[in-house]
Amino acid sequence: MATTTTTTRRTPRKLSTAEDRREAVLRAAERVFAERGIYGTPTAAVAKEAGISQAYLFRLFPTKTELATALVARSHDRILRAFAEASAKAKASGRDPFEVLGEAYAELLADRELLLLFLHSHAAAASIPEVREVARDGFRRIVELVQGETGAGPEDVQRFIAKGMLLNVLGAIDAPSVDEPWAKLLMGEDC
């Protein structure tokens, strides 16, 4: 009697790298921190959202502050990428760079988690020096990009950044859904 040997080919299991896990944790932390704030979020909630143990979370991010600063840096990087892409589009189309940058920022603010994380990071920066430093660096890079890409003077750059900060607050309080003169005025709509 002949015997047959069946060979099963298995696809090699892809192990996730520490960098992949860090990214997954950052995505989970973004969701939880956006909802609960930097102060109000226990690391156990982040670990649970990421589907990992708290001990593994601390292997990836040794402190909650390191996790928070990584999130703040990541949010600024996201803005910088969007602004760089918008600037390239403005140059290619001949459109006003401030207009295209503003549209890009409005699209970012549609992501409520990013908006809330940004606001929470500003609040935390007041008392967490590490968050403050990362936030300052993020603002520096954004201002330099806006200045460099628009060629605008200080007052125009300041006005652009100030309007973005106003839009952050208006988005947080959901002013676009308010049909009242004050909201329309601040949103730049005709009253």
C-alpha cells in the first residue's frame, strides 16, 4: 500500500514589529484621549482600546507623558503633511495658497478626534512641560511652512493661524450647527 504525504503550505505569519504596535497604540490612544482628554485618560483604557496589556503599553511608551507627546507630535505632523500637499496643489493650480491651506485645515477639522486631541493638547500644555515643548515645536514648524509656502508677512501668517485656532474652538462647540447671528459672524457667514 502506497502512502501519500500531504504537504500543507502555510503562509508565513507576519509578526508585527514594535513600530507597527506603536502605531496601533497611537491610533487607539487618539480615540481615547480625544474622548477623555490627556489628564482624564488612564493608560489602562488605552491598552484596552489597543488590545494589548498595560505592561506592553509601557514597553512601547514608558510613561503616559511619552504617549501624550507622541500623539501631539503626530497631530502636528498630520497638519504639516496636509499643508505641504495643499501648498503643492496651490502652486500647480495658481490658486491663492492661503485659500488652499484653509481648505486643507477645514478638512482636517472634520476629523473630530483630531480636533479634540488638538484642543486637549493645548490644555495639557499649560501644565505638562513635555507636551508644551512638543506643541511649541509643532507650531514653529507650521508657522515656518505657512510663511515659506505663502511668502506672506507676519501679520498675514498670524491672521491665518489665529483663524485656524478660532475654527478649532468653533468646531469643538459645534458652532456650525447653531443658527444664530453670533455663530454665523464667527463662522464667516453672512448674518
